[in-house]
Amino acid sequence: MIKRVFAAGIVALLVFSSIVAALQVSVRKAEPNQLKATEEILQGVSKIRQLPVKHPVKNGAKNRDEIQAAIIRDLDENTTPEELDASFKTLKKLGLAPADFQLRDFTIGLLTEQVAGFYDPKTQFFYLASWIPIAEQKTVIAHELAHALQDQHFNLKRFDKWAKDDSDAELAAHSIAEGEATIVMFLYDFAQLGFKIDVTQLPPLAESMQAMNGISNDKQFPMLAKAPNIIREGLQFPYFYGAGFVQEVLKHGSWERLDKAWQTLPTSSEQIMHPEKYLAGERPVRIDLLNYTAMLGQEWKQLETDINGEFGYQLTLAEFINKETAQKAAAGWGGDKYATYEDSKSGDLMVVQFTAWDSLQDSDEFFKAYAERTENRFKVKSSAEATAKIRLYETGEGLIAIEKRDKDVVIIEGAKSREQLARLQAELWKSKKALRQ
């Protein structure tokens, strides 16, 4: 769900709430012609990251119109209009975006507002946003040159064509790229000021960056201020949690240990949020859902199927319940798969979710949290059939069923009748395939 909103082939530095400047201990004296200093900055980044420069990096600057054109081109190359429409409908059905939300237009506007510079693996060229203040240009350049070094050693182009039904793993891969580049940028910036920082001795970066970003400037970043939570936090995730992941990996080795992480990539947002699970080799449960259009009827079509991951469920729950409760309920995630269906005649939507949890307690916490979310969202109570393992709700958007069996929880939202709901529930439990990898 998260990846479909920002399926970018380019890797960019986003400014958020002035995060580039906020972590600087002071503002350097402005230096003209920063782009001419690319080679010097590249050598400095290479030394910090402990990766040799294989070849020079081409560079340039782009104005807002040119940045926007690059964003549109990248979006069109990586995400079809049908995929964007499917993502919007899933967000709408789950109450995560307004019914009149224009996802594509908003995505373009938000990224145009936020991009401070980007590196394009296809052309091996990096671009600086021409309006960035001179005092911040070296910082932006250092971030993008970190991406250039990643590309020279680990081939960023391999991320261009990610599997369409594994957003969570793609988010994890983007997080190692952005998290590493963010840490290298900070270390370079501090080095320029005469400070040698040991990032492994700093407080957890994911928490520090989120707290600092809370000091927002709505006038400076109006698109970010009005973005739905799932979009805003999904955009920030690779930088904040990614930096925390890289910090933790470095604590357990060195830059050489991070080099190995590029060969064995993290495979879930859970591993990024809890690096100890990645380091221990704990992998997600793989869930395969069948396509149920034949059972639903010829008027139904499957719009998309994907993985939410721990982070996706944290945001989905937190939209309607206490954030701390949502975090706790999502933390026991083991694996999931969802599919969104549409009735082509009526336009009605249905979302089917199969989730696997690490323990019976984890599945119970999620079951209760999702029931609370549903009740808060629709202002309803479960029907008389409710038990400790089943919840059934009648809403203005169709029937909702939440059912727990052992460590698995199935959710169906948008069924048109009790008969349809019962058939689909039975088929889901019958045909589920779960394999721990």
C-alpha cells in the first residue's frame, strides 16, 4: 500500500520540516558554485562511507518545473494510472484517504514541494534543486553522492522493477538506501564543521528524527501539512526508520557489515523498525491469497493485491485508535496479504486481508485493535454473533467480519450479504497457504 504511492526509481533527499538544516549544529558560511565542488564532496563521502569512487558522477541543477517533470516521468514509468487508481480505492475503502482525494496530482505536488535533490540510477546523474539555499547545498550534494556510491557498488537499478505485490519489501529496500545516505550526509556535514561523530553512540536516530520533524512549518510545506497520515508517514519512513536501521547495523559491525546488508536485503518494514529481527535472520511469513473473483461473481474484478507489513498496519490502526495501542498491536506482525475487489456495476469495494502473527497473544491484540478501529470508524457495535474470536459489523459500506483462528486473523470489509460473506470466509480459511521462509 505504501509503495504504490511513492514508487520512485530516483532516490531523493526530501526536506520535510527543514530536516536538512535542523540537524546542523551551525550554519556554514555560504560558498558559491557548490556544484563545482562535487569531486571534493564525493571524495569526502567516499572516505566516510569507506567505499572507493569507481568513476566521477555527472551533475547539474534543475528548477521547480524541471524537478516536477522528472517526478512525473518517474511516476509514469513506475506506476500505471490503473495501479494508482487501485491504490486510491484501497486507501478510500479503509478510511485512510478522503473520497475526493486526487492521489496522482497530490503525489506530484507533494514531491515537487519536498525534493531537495535526486540521483537517477538510469542516467547515473545527480541533480540539485536550484532553489536550495547555498548554505545547505553541500549537505544535499553529500546525500545524493552517497546514492551515487551505492549505485556504483550495489546497483540501484535492480530496484526499478519490483514485484507489484510486495510493497513492504520494497519499502525496506528503499529504507536501507535512504537511511544510509541520510547518515552519511549528517557525518559529512558535521565533519565539515570540525566534529567527528560516532553514530553508534548517538541516541536512536529513528526516534530523534521523528521528534525533530514534529517541529513543522505548515506555511513552508503546505502539501506535507495536509497530506493524509499514511502518505506523510510513508514518505518519511525510509529516512527516519532507515537511519535507525543503519545505525543499529553499524553497532553490530562496521560499514562492512552494512555492505553485507546490501547483498542480503531487509525484506519487511518490520525488519527496518526492529533491526534485531533482521540481524537474527527472522523473515516474514509468506501468505498467498487466491483470486476470488470467480466466486464473487462476473461483475467483480480484483484491483490489486499487496502486503501491508507491520508499518502499514500501524498506520491503518492508528487512523482510528490510540497510536501507542496501534504500535503495540502491529508489533507482533508475522506476515500478511490483502486484495482489493470492485463491483464494476455499482462501484462498491471490498478488501480481503489475511494476517499471520508471531504468537497467540499477538494475534489476540491485533484482533481486538482492529475491532476497536472498526467500531470507532463507523460508530457501530458488533452484532449478536460476536465471540472472543469473531466480530461482525453492519455498516453503510457493507458487512465487515474480523475472525481469529490461532495465530491468524482474517478481515473482510465490504461484503454485500451474509451469504457472500460466509462463502468468502470459508474459502479464505480453506485455501490459505502460509509458509514460513
